[in-house]
Amino acid sequence: MPTRVPYIGDLTKRFVALGCSPGARRAVGRVVRDLCDARELPGHADVLMALEREGRLPVLAHGRRVPEHRLWVWYLATDERLEVVGLTASEPRSA
């Protein structure tokens, strides 16, 4: 089973900005772990969207919903690395 090395950047700042509860933080951690261990990415339920990032250029990223929370983890992935590029509390917009 592949194990990608996660790079989570400023995820802690996003937790604070979104007012995430400890339970939501743990749920996000589980999603990141699942993404790192996935055999194939993107997953069948993951979505693709241009993600706007404050002070940075938009990035085309895949997103996965955090179960039982109104959160989405946005990522870029290779076979060796998973980069979390965003955490949002809004539903993805269709292109």
C-alpha cells in the first residue's frame, strides 16, 4: 500500500480561521492519512476545482469532503507526496 509523505503547510492557520473544533481537526487528520495511504488518487468521490488562495495564485486541486463536517481538504498528489493546499468550509463550485 502506498504511503505518501504529507506536506500540510499552513493547515493550523486554517483551523483557527474556520473555527474548527477538536473533533473536526481529528477528522481532517484522518482524511489526510487516508489520502496518504490511498492506492490511487484522486478517489472516485474527489472533486477538481480551481482553488483561490489568499495572497497566492489559484491552483487546480482535488478536494475531498471531511465526513460529518462541512469541510473540504484540497490537495495535490504524486506517488510519493501529498500536499494539502487548502481547507475550506464551503461546497465546491462547479466550473
